[in-house]
Amino acid sequence: MALHIITGNRLTDGVVVFLAKDGGWTATLAGSRVIENDDELAQMKALADAAAKAAIVVEPYPIDVTRDGDEIRPVRYRERIRAYGPSIHPDFAKQDAAGHFAPGDEQGDDDEPPVFLNGV
């Protein structure tokens, strides 16, 4: 089974959040709970749905992630943007994720500058 985390948006301010290791919600991938099997996924989805009914988060859902050592990375590009911020320029990325992800540089090739959606 692929690795998953649960994500949604905090109702009070719309910030992207992830289900945390302690069952709460966190705005960082590093603090998110990585789900490794189907039974745990079902339990965490139920916990997230309860948080949605309690008006804590909006529309929680599971996403695929990979783990590279201690680092968690969303698989889909859409989820990377939600986690790290806009891909148009590194100055617009979320400050706690700066340098973590450079669009166009998924292979880790530091010799080539990243290509941003605006061409800069």
C-alpha cells in the first residue's frame, strides 16, 4: 500500500492543514501522521470526518506521499503546491518550506536552475 496523510483546510482561516501524529491538525508536513495500511487509513479518515462535522476542518481527504528519510513529500504536484506554496517563484513559497521543493528540480539536480511557471 502507498503511504498517505490526511489533509484539509482549517475552517477558521482556510490554511492547509494535515492530520497530526497526536490526532490534532498541523500546518506542516513534518508534523503529519503518515498512514501505512488500509485499516489505519479507515480509522484516520473517520477521525478526519469527525473533525469536519465538528467544524474544525473542511473536506479532509487522504493524499499519497513518499518518505525520504524523515522527509515527507506529496506525490501529486497539486498537493505539493498546497503544502509548499505557489510554484511561480521561491520568494512566494511558504517560509517554513523554503528550499524544500523547487519546481522543475524533483530529481535533486542542483546544477540546473529550477524552471518556474512564469518562466523566470
